[in-house]
Amino acid sequence: MHTLGRLHGRFQFQRLFLPSSFSFSSSLVSPKLTRASSTRSAGPPPSQYQATKTYSDTRSDMMIGSLLSSMSRAESFNSSMEILGRYKEPLSVFDQLQVLKAVSETSIQDKATNMKSSPLKSNEIFQKLCNDIMGDLHLFSLPDLVQLLSCFSKLRTNINPRAADTVLSLIEESGKSLSELPPQDIGSIIKSLAFFNIRTGRTELIDHIVAIVVYQLTSETFDCHVSLRRVCRGFAILGRWPKELTDPLLEYLYRSIDVMDDFSVATIIWSLQKSNIPLEDWIFEKASTLILESESTIVVSFLLWVSGKSLHYYNKEFYDKMKEILLSSDSEHWCDPRLLSHMLWMLAKVRHYDPVLLDRAAEVALPLLYRMESQSLSLFVYVYGFFNHPSPALFKALEELLVSNRSTYELQGSQAFTIILWSFLVLELYPVPLIEQVFKDEFIKVNNYLPTVLQLDNASMTNPHLSLPSLSPSQRSSILSQTLTEKPITKSKLEKNIRETLNKLLHSSKGDSSYLFNAEKLHIPEAYMPNGYSVDAEILLDANDDPIPPGNQNFKWSQAGLKQLCMEDVPVSQKRLSKIFKDTKNKGEGLYNISSGWTDGGRVAAAKRRIIIEIEGPFHYAVNIKHELGKSVIKRRQLEAFGWEFIQVPYYKWYPFRNNYKAKWEYLKRNYLQKKTIEK
């Protein structure tokens, strides 16, 4: 319907919410309305209002319709404002709302304009339009307020947040009247909350909306899936999923999923997964079917994300079929940057390594890189580092893009920027202009990926010939402390098994063939290294390949002790090490085993070989082939650069031994004494 027609159709309903004292002869209102009864009820039927049109009113409406039509065809914000500026006739507040709606629709069509630098913020005509509307909010009905909020959402970067907050307050005050709104308006409210990132507060408004949606879902005739998906997606984005909504939604989805449109199904499943709601098998079966059959790239993108996030199951046939579809020459799925990133990210989450697919994705992504948002770009690039899959052309183009638009990506999210650099690092690429940005104090303060920052600094320390930027001593100490002490301590599932085997092997090498597993330890289990890593075991051997004992067993440090050690120069003297341990040993339980790398005396001086034993379980490799993942590659590379011998124990070599202690013994003995990495 034409915008003008919708405007006429709303006039009667708009007046239902006006104060009883309001005079309809006001010059602000275009149509002159007369009321049949002076008594105002909570919801008088529209028949109580009768519109009396004059020739001037009809002419005015035609001019407004022409204005709205011209603005809807405008090519940009500026041109739409120029059209409005040339319009000299007076506008009622309701006409102004329709004008604002036309402007907001122009914002969606204007693909070439960057919303963050839009000229509307400084446009006097636009600001006057908004101010005039805000000055007459008391004239708006509840549906008008919802429409105004929707317009503000589309123009959110050009709207004062306080204006949106004022409109939200008026909507919230409507209380139970919200139940009279159509489902589309309910969905629009939640969508606007998500646009303005209202993560706290407005609980009364949300409670009313949840009650309305739950009631709608129990109705046999409810079929407004567009509204439902907006509500679900809004709650998921805000991280405010209401528990009361889960069961009714799942029940509705179960009985209606086959008649719902693909986009609504995908959005609702995505919202449930993002909100950490457990999903049943029938939902995943539907998701898999849609991924393979849907022609919508958005639907496939949403459900690929769900598949990767859930890790519900691994089905090689499913991924082979998906690969066949995506690699087909006529596939349109490659044209969507977000879909491309979600597809690869899903493969990374389930650890399905497909070099052919990655090569094809890199080829297709080259002309799309500039269109990717920071999050999509970081997910896409992360996968190449995750799988340790080189792509020279992709990373060359990526470096050029990031160097030329460095400030843009820094502003959009330091985490995304750091994730991208991690992939460069795994593939032994060192873009100096980009690394320099990561080591700035203001960048580090807002970064949650400090281990990656430390890995970048490790690369600088172990590659002096590259003249890479590096952290200052105070920065490194602070990050090292946070990296080692502020994350949960997790132990390998194989650690105890290998520790016992290793301890007996080491005692045997000294001529002790007893089965005294509680004898003096000849290695440090779960050792924390001075470069931010923790390893399953560390062994020092002398010139005769005999193990050197840790000493007085004081390698079990408290958190306070490790934090203080991080602030010291590394390595420190044995005397200083003992003093720190003595001063902090009672400040918390012993949780951390420190590596020999922290000290420069005694035991280390006598060592001719420093060996690290790392037990690599299934999550160190791709699930479909024995391909080592990037996180293991970079760890081994950097620790070897710092002077340790790195011995890997792959799970697929260790598992077959089961309880055959002798076989395990011979296996470790053969590999660590012969100075070789265990074969993969």
C-alpha cells in the first residue's frame, strides 16, 4: 500500500490514545475530526470518529504524498534532506513521523553510505525534524510510538540515545495496553531494544512482552513467524533470554516447524543456540536438512553457525555433501561474506579439515574482504590459523587491507584484530605495522586475548633478526601474570597416566627398577613456563642423559607466589627464587608447578638437555585426518625456539597401549633418549 494510504488508514486509530482534553481543531492535525461522543473509554471503536475533509485538506494530503514518494526514491540521505528542505508547507506531527519513516527507509537503501560517518548527525533539517517530533510525543498513540522507535533503530547512529530512551519509557508505561498491539509491533520493540543494546533495565517492559508472546504461542491460530523470530533474535543478541519463553517456544516449534518459512526456523534455532538452550535431535536434523536444501544464504549461514557452536555430532557424509554443494560452479553461497565466514568457522569448531575447501574459500574471499565486518573477517581468517593452512595470496591481500584501514578495524574491536594477527603468527607471517598497534597500552587494556599478545611478544624475542616490535618489561610481566593465573587450571586426561609411566622410566634410567611411584619425582608435572605456556611435563637431563631431580620439591607454588615471580626479571637466581617461595608459600594453596625456565642457577646450569613432554589428545588434531592444529604448532615452535626439546605424544599412538605398561615404558624411553620427536 502507498505510504499516503497507510497514513490515511492510521488517522482514526491514532486519536484513540489522545488526552480527552485535546482539541481536534488543533493546527497540528491535518484532518479535521469530530467526535460523536464526549465520553472517552479505554478503547472506543473507530466508528466514534468521523473525518470531515475539506478541499485544502485533500490538497495538503496530496502534497505530503508527493513529498514522501520523492523521498522514498532519493538515492542518499543528503538528497532526501534536500527534498524535505524544499518543502515549505506546514507538517503535522503525524506527517513528520511519516517523513522520518521515509528517511529511515532511505538509510536501508543507501548501501554506499557509511552509517558511522553519516551527514545526518550534522544536518540541520534532520535535527529540526527530530526535535519537532520529540516535542509533540504526547500526541502519539502507542502504535505511533512503536513506529517512531523503529525509525530511531534504523537511524540509531544519528539519533541521540536519550531520545530513544524517552520513547521506550512511554512505551513501557503503557503496561497492559501492549497486549493490544499486533505481533509485528511486539517484534519491532524487541528488535529496537537489540539495536540500542539495552542489556539491563526495562524489566517491566520485557516482562509484559514475554507474557504476551507466551500467550500468543499457546494459540492455535498464531502464525506471525516474522514477529516471533524478531523477538527471539532480539533476546538472544541482548543476552537476556527469558526462561519463561523456552518451553512454550520449543512446543510451538515442534508442532509448527514444517509450515514455517526457512528464515524464521533458522533464526529461532540460532537464537536458542546463542542463548545456550539445549536443543534436541529433531532440531539438529531439521537444521542439517535446511543447510543442504535451502537456497537462502542467510538461512545456511545461521544454521552453519549453530552446527559449529553446538558440536552436537560429527557426520562426515553431511560435510562431504555440503562441500559438493558449495564447490559447485553455480553455487551462490560464496557471494555472502557472512555465510563464508560462518561456514569455515563451523568446520573449525568440529575440526573438519578440508584443504580443497579452504583453498576455494580463500580464492573466492579475495574480492569480498573489504565487505566483511570485523567479526566475520576475524572468524574467516582465524580458521586458516586454526588449521595451520597457508594461503599466501589471501594473507597478502589481508595485510594490505588492514594496513590501509587499520584504524577502522581497531575501532570495531581489538579482539577481532588480535585474532587476525594470531593467524598471521601461526603461519609465520609478521606484519610489523599491525603488530605495533597491538602493543599499545590503550589496546592491551581492552583486550581479552592476552595470551595471543604474549605469543606475539614471544615471536619478537625468538626472531631478533626480524626487528619486530615488542612489549615493555612491565607490559610483559602484567600480561604474563594474568595469562598464567587468571584462567582455570585444566589438566590433560592423559596426564596422570603418563606421569606415572614417566616417573618409573626416569627412576629406571638411574638404575632403580622398583615400582615406587611415590619416590622422589624426577620431572615437573604440569609445569608453568616463563613464556605463558603450561606443559604436561618437564625433564632436565645431565651430560650422561640422567634425570636431574627438581631438588627440594618446592615447585608447588601458590597463586601469590607465581604472580610475584612474573614481576621479576626472568630468569632469576636460585636464592631469589627460594625467597619468593618462602614469602608466598602460605598465601593460598599450592596450585602451580614452575618450570626450570624461571631460574638461572644450580639445576639448570647442570642440564645439557631440557625436555618437554606434551600429551596431544584428540583436540590437538583434525577430526577427519591426522593433521596437527595451529595452536599446537605455534606452541611447539616457540618453546623449541626458547631452547627446549619438544616431545609429542599423540593420542593415537598412546591409546593402543591401553594398560600395557611395558609398551608405554619402551615407547617413551625410545623417544626421549634418542632425541627425536614422536612420529605422527
